[in-house]
Amino acid sequence: MLHRRDILKTGTAVAALAALGTPLARAAETAAASASPSGAALNKLFDQFMTENLDASPIGATFLGIDTGPRAKQRGEIDDNSLAGYEKAKALTASQLYEIVQYGLQIQDGDNKKYNYGGEGAGAPYIVSQLTGSYQQFPDFLASQQPVENKDDAEYFLQRLDGVGLALDRDSDAVRHDVALGVIPPDFALDKALTQMNSLRSVDAGKSVMVEAIVSKAKAKNIPGDWEARATKIVAEKIYPALDRQIALAKDMRSKAVHDAGVWRLPQGDAYYADSVIAATTTNMSPAEIHKTGLEVVADYTARIDADMKKLGLTKGTVGERLRGMYNDPKFRYPNTDEGKEKLLADLNTKIQKVRTRLPEYYGVLPKADLQIKRVPKATEAGAPGGYYQPGSLDGKRPGMYYINLRDTAEVPSWTLSTLSYHEGIPGHHMQLSIQQETDLPLIRKISGFTAYIEGWALYSEQMADEMGMYADDPWGRIGYMHDAMFRGVRLVVDSGMHAMKWSREKAVKYYTDTLGDLDASAITEVERYWAPSSTSGHSTRPSWCAARCRSPFSTRWWTATSRKQKRDNKVSRNLKSTERRRQKCPAVLFCLLRIARL
């Protein structure tokens, strides 16, 4: 996947450049605004910013599928992830601080000036971990996103492959810089990183996923050439030696690492956490407020789940204990075999198709891009989350991809799968981000966004699926939906607990498993992700925007009216005006989410 750190260099780095609203909400205004002199000037400025950012990020150009024409040569290039490259990126952010796009860039620029570790900004303090680093990102990127349509593309593939070793060494240089400042990942994060690095390194060079990628892509397009031998030589002579050096560095860090998970132990740690929260949520909630919000969400959904469980005859033990019982129930488990995992993926596709057929009843704008469901690559599944989404290319040639971690099917029983699919796929991330990319807006607004907004939409989509009746014949799946809703409250508690209240990893894991009933392995993986203090994202504001949505004339009752699309079309203009007035009274993220909930 393209990690958040890389997206920062293209779309989200200029996130605030798109702080002018959502594509759906602004689509009606675009033509008129562009026709005016000020609108044309603004679009020209946006295009200038995008050109500057894409010039600095060949990987970003490939990710977006616009590495064509004059940018075709970028297919063979890599981003500058050296220390000097980070400084250039910071300077670029500062140079784009115009009043019209000031909010997000000002936050990032301020963080860049405060913190001299973690590359850029706040929220991800470690260059290399089980979740970050070129070793973790490049293999799947080359396999799933690097295009090979002709001989030139195959040469570009090898050229970019040749740069992977350099990217690894640049990561290592940046890590050494940060280690000198006292910034070392916790021991458990390094343990998982070493597991993944060794897994990648243990494969013979000729069998590497990177070699297999160019071989299969060239074969599919009937491109003659000795691609396998050339790629194998690069992996063996350049990438693996650089990976060996990074493994040695990680081992050295491991000998110095501590077990404390929170960023409070890092330089300016308390301030770093506060700024990470602002960057992720666009609010100024204190750690205590975040913690309290999480506890309230947990209490609310504990009561809801308890009520539904009793209807199904589950009455003994705490809610967490009963959820653990559901995890352990064989009737909900897929066989932990390749065949069982293929059956699970097939069932997910069925769920997606079922909800897709219902979309026209509820939405007037639908995505054109296709959605593909894939397993998390085996080389990185040890430290990867349960699921995540990767947008497709702008031209629609590469579909959006919903990845699910299938390292052990016991961690993903059938009753958990529906809500995960609605969140990551449809009507969640895939629908929202695809529509954004398909709108007639300046490029920078097609690809930018706030994490709180994006996650806010996905949470709304989980609730919307319930309102659409997707669980009418699936009471166990509805418990799964509420389990995941409660999981977001747990994240708030654990995130603030570890980073502001000095909770240990073990205390966080115990709270997690006692509350949610998840298997220890999946709970540990999830908690160990939270060394990055950004798990609050859209979750901290979910209660507020849900309440706002329920109070609005576009509430559940309105959504279930017969002529949904007609009512929406008739009221869009009035709704936009009323939402603009409310913006002055709402936090930025709530303003965005109010728009989502009504459109």
C-alpha cells in the first residue's frame, strides 16, 4: 500500500489545499466559480501547487495514475526520502502557505518547525517500523500499482526497482539522525518490523515478489526481454544488501529500545501528542476529553450489544466475554487454509455486490470505479491492520483495492466481516474517495482530504448500512457492526491512555480484550499500531456529527422517505447555505461531517 507518509507528499500533504469543502457539496458551485476571474485564478494556483508536488513525487504520480505523457519518465523514478529531501518538502509546504489554503498547511508547517524527527509534521514519529518504511511499502507498490503496458514501461519498472536500495539506505540515514535525538520505536514495534524484514529477505532474489511482478506484467503484455534475470540481479546486488544493512540497524535499535509505547517519552512528547491530535482530528480536544469520549462510546455500545445478545440467548458473562465466545465459536470461522481464505474473499465480494445494488435507493451520485478485494501481502501481514483501503487511479484503469488481513481466519469470524466491508468498501472509503476523484474539480481537490473527514464518512457508512437494512436478516452481523463501533471508543481510550496517561502496552491490550473480546493476537497487533498517535482521527467527533445528523431534517426518517433522490436534489441548494452558516459555530471536522450526513 502507499503509506500515509507517502500520501502526505502528494495529496494529503496539501490536504488543507482542499479545505474548501467536499466534492459533492461543492460540485454545484464549481462551474460558476471556475467561470469567474477569481475562480480561474484560484484553479490556476491549485494547478501550480499540484505541479510542484507531483514534480517532487514520482511515486505519487504513479499512485494517481497520471505518470503518462510528459510524466511518463517518472515511472522509473523514486521520491527523495533523504534528510535533504525532507527539508525540501518542508520548504515546499512553507512556500504554499497562502491565505486561501492556510489552515492545514499552517498546521503542518508549524509542526515541521517544531519537530526535527519522523520526516515531516506530527503523527508518525518513526521512519521505519512495522508499519512504515520503504521495505514495507515498495514490494506491494511495484506489484499492484506500477504499470507495465509496453517495453518502455518495463524498463521504467527496472529503473524504479534499481532505486529501492537507495530508498532503503535513505530511510536508514534518517533513522540514524532520529536515533541521535533519542527517537527510537518501542521494542515491540521493532520486533514486528524485524519479523517482516526477515520474511522479505528470506526469499531467494529470483522468487521475490518484486521480480515476480515484472515477470508476470511483461508476460501479460507479451513484452519480450530478459526481465527476470535483470530484476533478480538488482534485488540480489542492490536491494538485499541495503535491506541487510537496515536489518542490522534495526537490531542495534532494538538493543536500545524501551517498552514504553507513548510519545510522551520523545523530545517535546506532550506537545507532539497534542499536535498529532490536531493534525488528525482538526479539533483541540484535550487528552482527557478524548479519553472521556471514548469511555462514553464504550458504555453506550456495551449496553446496545448486551440488549441484542440477550435476544439471541447470550446472557452469561460480561459483553466482552460473550464477544470472545463468538470469536471462538466454530460456526463463525472459515478454515485457515488457502481454500477457506478464497471462500472468505468470495463471500466479501457477494456482500459488496449486494449493497451496491441498493445504492441507487439512497444516493444520487455513485462511483464509476470498480472495487477489488485482496489479501494483505504475506510479507507484511504480521504487523498490518485487519483491513485498509487504497484508492484506484484517476483514469479508472486501476480499481480501488480493499485489503483484508487473512494471516489467521480465526481473527476475522464471519460476523465481523460485513461492517468492515461497508467501512472499507461500499458505501465507505471506496465510494467516497472514488466519487471525489471522479468529480469535475481541480486535481488538487480530487486527491486531498482530512483524515477526520475520510474516516468520518466511513463511520457514517457503517451506520448507513444498518439503516439500509443490511442486517435485517443477519443479527450476528449487526452485533459485529456494534462491536466495531465500540472498537472506535476503545481506540480513543487506548490512544490517549498510552500517549498522555503513560499506559503500558499490556494495560492497553488488557482493556482492549476485556472490552471487545477480540483474540489476543489481533488485539496486540492493533494496540501495537498505536505508537503513531493518530488513531483518534474521525472517531473523536463521531458522537457529535451523528447527533447533528439525527437532529437535522436529513435524519434517518428523511432518508427512508420514498422519493429520496428527488428530495435531496430539491434541497441541496438550501442545505449548502444553511451549512455555510453553521460552519462558524462548528469545529472544522464537524462542518465537513455535517455536509456528509446531509448529502
